[in-house]
Amino acid sequence: MNQAKPLQQAVLNNRQRTSRAKGKDLQRQRSEKVERSFAHVCETGRARRTWLRGIEKINKRYQIVAAARNLGLLMLKAF
């Protein structure tokens, strides 16, 4: 029961943060920058599905795909 109150308070605080204009603006920016690039890596980088087993191996593969995308963006800017 000791944890119920802090968890409930965290949910209420989060609900208030997301309903404010500043919270909505931050969510909009997050959607444009982070989530779009994540979706691009999943679709174009073929990172949506994998045949690997184990969280560590999957994380390594996803990091390589994300690094390749970032490298591609840097190459586009440079040349």
C-alpha cells in the first residue's frame, strides 16, 4: 500500500503535464523528431522483425541499424 500512493500521484502528475500547452508542444516535437526516425529505422532498416533470440543480441542489432541511419544522415549533410 505504500507504493500505491506514489504511483497514483505519478499518474496524476503525468496527466496534468500532458494536458498543458507546454506538454502538448513537447509531445508534438517528440513525434516529429524521435518517433518518425524510429519508425524509419524499423521500416527501411528492416528492424521491425528479427530472427535473433535474446534481448542483448536484438539490442546490438538495433543499435547497428540506428547507427547506420545516423551515419547515412551525416553523409548526406557532408556531401
